Amino acid sequence: MAAGRPQAQNHPPENGFAQLDLPPPRLLQHVDGSVLPSLGGFGRHQKQLVVLTWIPALFIGFSQFSDYFLLAQPNGTCLQRLSNESNVTVEFPAVTGTDLTVNITGEGYDDGSGVLCACEERRLELQTGLSQNVVTKWNLVCDSAWKVHIAKFSLLVGSIFGYLVMGVMADWFGRQPVLILSVLFMLVFGLSVAFSVNVTMFSTLRFFEGFCLAGLALSLYVLRVELCLPGWRFSMTMVASFLMVGGQLLMPGVAALCRNWPNRDDWQVLQIVIISPFVLMLPYVWIFPESLRWLLTTQHYRRSKAMMLRIARKNQVDMTSEPSGVFSELEQELHKKPQRACIVKMMSTRNLWKNIVVLCVNSLTGYGIHHCFARSMMDPEAQPTALCHTDYYTMAGIAVATCLALCPMVGLMGRRGGLLTFMIITALASLLQLGLLNLIGKYSLRHDTVLRDSLNRKCSVAFSIIGMFSSHAVSTLSIFFCAEITPTVIRGGGLGLVLASAGFGMLTAPIMELHNQKGYFLHHVIFACCTLLCIICLLLLPEPRGQPLPETLADGETFTRRTLLHPGEQHLLLAKSDRDYSRVHDTPLHLSATGSATVAAATALAAVPASYSLATGGEVIGNHAIANGV
């Protein structure tokens, strides 16, 4: 019977289904493989637009790190009257509550008892470059200190909602409308923040500022990825990351330039300075076009035709004799109506939604545990005031080092390998910091307490720097990973989910500050456990390096992890054995027991249609359906 099989089926189908003759693939659905190469590839037009997406990255960096200066906690100078009528100045952190006690010793007061310092009797001084900010303007200390945390929440919560809403709008209405609306409202709400009359107005306007900032960052990120061919995507994205880190590095200098501005508060001038550069993006209404990839995927073929002619003209490509056949196929599709998709359709897939959920957990864990490492790096004996310049520049330097390390690491190991490596480093740093330091103090140096504390502190700082480095890499790479594996029709919504998860991770920092760092150790333990879970889940992700971007949900569903075995080896494992069993005879007892079952099976197979036999991995030979080798 094996000799009678047709030669077309050398190997059975891998999943038990017969291979069908499908029509040739459409050229318009392969933007990276057919459309863009016919228009000049990554030519002059695409490079100019990518540069335009880089410029706002510096301004976005200013806005994202403005909280460190607008809402910095000041130091307070308290004047106490002692028994000998002498004045003693005592400095204390103004971030704590009214029950703050300051211990002073020396001439005139030598009993070592605490002195209660009233909140009304002190002078607030900033250490971050400004002479006045929101906290000192409205005296947000002691009983009103919780309002500062609400103001920090407002920008992050607004960003989370902005990522979710603007991502869906980018898939439904296009990338360009979201970009333009975000710029316009960013100018309106951002400049309005500078003229707030109380902290409630400030927090409300900051919410909408974060909402618009999220739409701006998301639309630029999606446009940048969709403009590039596979070989250029990561490098072009990393340039934008460097510019955002550059905004973080330049922010203290900008704050210093806004100090002691005449006829205006320092924080108001700083807010106007970091928002005003977005005016340069107003000409994007006419300069920046819609994404060609999104137009083709959603069947906006008439707009796509004009866009393709414009791109070919700027790239100096002669379209009179177009051999690829893209334009001829486009002419045949002009009558079709546009079709859009929403991120909700992701739930009907089997693989795509799992990949996006894994990346959401990765970004949440990366940003959440980043705060744990940053808190451990700071000196616990120092005053819990605003982040000083040393810590601020240390964090910015770690971000720069992360971007520098990501480029060769991803180029060598790929997206999945690099993400897995950095997640393993993050898990090791957190576990060693949580467990090794206690073991050192318990068994090695139980008698020398000074050396033990010093060693614990140095190891904690070292592990914190390593953890901040790797966790920042995990967060950055998870966002880029999502942009590559999410189909074009829902790329905005998928990327919005991952960015919103990252926002939730960043939200843990002000939450811990609001609770005065209570539960900090448990917070670190939970995120350390999440890193171990992420390591296991990362093995399920595909490798998108060098692969074209998926355009439709079907493309994203088939974009799965490659198996370890070569396809040829899989077919050899799944192929039926060709051994000769003609000399093996059944016993008479076995024949009598199975004879009736064989006759019944043959009768049942005679009634099975040929189509069902093919669907179950069988064949049709002559007029007989062969199923499961029977």
C-alpha cells in the first residue's frame, strides 16, 4: 500500500491536516518584501521622516523628568528657642509629618532629649536648582505633603489612560491624526499648568498633560517603526532612546537657567520652557504624512496610491516601467472599502494575545523593580529629601550605559536572547540583594558589626546599580519587542497596553513614598518573584530580528516561536515507519478476538467521506479512503 501512494505527499502533514493549494500571496500585504523595495527601500523620504520623529524625543524627555524639579521636596530650617534664650538653627527634612523630632546636642542643650519643631516655624530651601517650585509655592509639607504625591500620580495616571485610549485611536483613525491632536492639546494643557492658581488645578491639568504626552510618544514610536525596513528598525529606535536620555541629562541645566527669573516664579518659567518647543511640531500637520503601511493594511487604497507616487518621486524611483507589479495590483483593489480593526480582536487569537500579555508583565516588572533598586542605591542614612544631583546623574548615567549595551547585545543575541539575558541578570541581582546580604551578616561577620554593615552597604549599592542597568534594558526592549510582533492593524493598541503596563510599574514609586516606604521589602520580593516568572514565559516568544512586520491578525498569529529541530528532522520523526512486518503473525487467539473488530472498522471506514479522510491525515487511493494508515 505504501508503494501506491502519490509522490506529491512525501511527508504527512505536521498537524494532521492536508495541504491545500492556496492562491499566490498578494504583493500589497508584503510591505517590507514588495512595496517598500519597489519605492526605493529605506530611501531619502523615509530617512527624513525618521529624523522628524527624533526631534520631539528630546522634548518628551524634558516633560517626563520634570517632576524631579517641579515637585522636589525642600529642606526646612527651623528656629528653636532654648532655655538660655539663645537661637539655634536646626535643619530637617520637610517631607515628614508634624510629629518630626530633631535631636540636637551641644552648648545650651545637653540632655539629649528631642525638640519638637513646629511646621509653621521654618524656612524651606530647595536643592535642585530652582529657588521656588510647587511645594514651596503652596507650602505642601507636613499635613499637606500628601498633595505632592497626588500631583505625581496625576501625570502617570494620565499617561496610562493616554496610552490605552490613544493606542486604540491610532488603529482606528490613523497615526497622523493622533499625532497632531496630541501636539495641539499638549500645548494647551502644558502651558495652562504654568498658570495654575492652586495645587488642585495643577494636578488636574497635569493629568491631561500626561494624557497628551502619552499619545505623542506612542504615535511617534509607531510611525518610526513602520517607516523602517527590518534592518533599520532597532537602530533608528535606539537613537530616539538616546535623545530621551539626553533630555534627562540636560534637565538640571535647564532648571538652573530658570532660577530667579524676574516677575515670574521659577517653576512657572520651567514649565513654559519645556512645553514651548512643541510649537516646532505644528508644521507636522502638512509635513508628516500618514503611515503607508497602515493605509495598505486597512485598505485605504486611494490614499495609498497618492502616497506611493509621492514616495517614489522623493526617492527618485522611475515608476513608468514598474516590474514588481505593485501598482497594477493596487489599481485592481481601488474599489474596496476600508476595513479597520480594534485591539479587542486580539482576544480571538491563540498566540498573539499570549505574546502581548508576556510583554506587558515584562514591562511592568522592569519598571517596578527599577524603583526598588533605585531606593536601595540611595544612602538610607541621608535625609529623605528630593533626589540630589548625584543620584539623579547616576540614574541618567545608568540609562545611557543601558542604551549603549543594548545595541551590541541585541545585534549579537537577537531580541529574545537579549531580553532573556537582561531578565536573568535582573533576577540574580534582586535575589542576591535580598538573600546574600543577610547570609553575610549572619554567618561570616557576626562579631565585627562595623565591617559587616560596611560590606552590606557596598554590596547593596553594587547589586542596585546592576539591577537598575538590567531592568532598564528589560523595559526598553519589551516595548520594542511588542512593536515588532504586533500586527499593523492593532499595533497602536498593543503597544499602548505594554506602555500602560510600564506606567503601572512607574506608579509604584510614588505609592511607596506616600506610605513612607512601608512594605518596601515585600514590594521588592514580589517583583523579584515576577522576574522568575518572566524568565519562563520569555521562552515562548518568537524572534522578530530580520523578519518583516506582521500586517494582519493572521500574520501575527502565524508569527510564532521557531522550534529547535529543523523542519526536515521533524518530518523524519513524524513519518510513518517503513519496516517490514510480514513475518510477524498473530496468534489464533488474538485473531479470533480482533476479527470482528476489524470487520466493523472496515465497514465504518467505507462510510467515511474522502474529504474527512483527508482532513484527518489520510489519503484517497483510487475509490478508497485511507485514514490513519488503515
